[in-house]
Amino acid sequence: MAWIRMLDEEEVAARGGRLARLYRGNTDPEHGTVDNVLKIHSLRPETLDGHARLYHSVMHDPGRLDATDRETLAVLVSAANHCVY
């Protein structure tokens, strides 16, 4: 759980504008939501685009590792860094 206030999809859609466009462009098709790691930028949309590009290139781009391996590595790195997320 993030300790940073995040705007959910419904609130962002009601506000419209740049953040709503960024949310639509970064909605996970499998779950229909924006990943929390991106939602933490909801109060500063100018940082969302760059983070989204980096995040998607690491976690969703086809490559040598499949999604399970990427998520496993993310969990291991988080554990090594004592990150509860």
C-alpha cells in the first residue's frame, strides 16, 4: 500500500485532462486498472509519463524474461531492499 495519496480511475476520469489521458494510456488491459506504481504520480502528472515509459519497458516489453520471471525478480529486489510493496 502506498503512503502517497493516489487518485483512483473514477476520480481522474471525472476531472478529465492530461492525467485522464495518461491513465487511459496506462490502464492494464488484464485488470482494467492503472498499476499503483504509476498511480503514485497522480498528484504530479508531469512525472507519470516518464515513469510509465520506464516501467513498461522493464515489466511489459517482450524480451528474454517472461512476466513471471520479471515479477519474481521485482519481488526479490524489493525484499532485499526491505520494501513492503
